[in-house]
Amino acid sequence: MTKPFPLQTLLDLAQEGSNAAAVQLGVVNGHDRDMQQRLQLLLEYRSEYTARLARVAQTGMHSVGWRNFREFIDKIDAAIEQQRELVAAARREVETGRVHWHTQQRRLKSFDTLSQRHRSAERKSEARQEQKEQDDFALKGFLSQRMMMG
């Protein structure tokens, strides 16, 4: 009779932890992509607005228009800087999530290795037991033949 793996509960918990870490890593990767896309949109918007202003400036612009433009660009630049900080924070979250996932994977692999060794030892034990039973059966048959013969 095969003995159950004594650390099965820990193996199951390691599997759950690995799955949860993978899900969390997916979430933070998605957040990172969103933050990068928002930054890219802000950069594109700034570039488009600057190009539009260059076209308007060729025809001439009043000082009030220049001041308004400069204030608007400053606001876009501030939003870009804030978004860059959010991107950096999201990347740190991704790296933390990646490290956590790798840790959970190593833990799971360790318990899985122990489980495989346990199953292998159980198979060997069962094979030895089966061989012993066959040897005993053969010995009994041999001895009973000898007793019948004489």
C-alpha cells in the first residue's frame, strides 16, 4: 500500500502560491503597459501640440498666445514627468512581482522534487515487496514439492 506524500499539503500550498504570484505578475504587467501607453500618449500629444504651434507661429503670434502656449506646455511637461514617475513605480512593481513569482516557482519545484522522490521510493518499496512475495510463493511451492517427493 502506497503511503501518501507527507508534505502534500505544503506542495498544494506552494502550487497555490505560485498560481497567485503568476496572476499578480500578470496584473502588474498590465498596469505597467497601461502606464507606458499613457506616457506615450502624453509625449505624442506634446509633440503634436508643439508642431501645431510651430505652424501657427510662422504666421505670427501675440505675446499672450506665446504665454498661453508656454503655460500649456509646462502643464503637459508636468503631466509627463508625473507619468514617468508612475511608469517607474509600475516597473518596480513588475520587478517585485517577478522576484516573488520566481521565489514561489523555486519553492514549488523543491516540493515537487520531494514528491517525485517520495513516489519513486514508494515504487521501489512496492517492487521489493512484490518480489519478496513472489520469492516466498516460489519457495513454498518448491518446499511442498520436496515434501511430496519424499
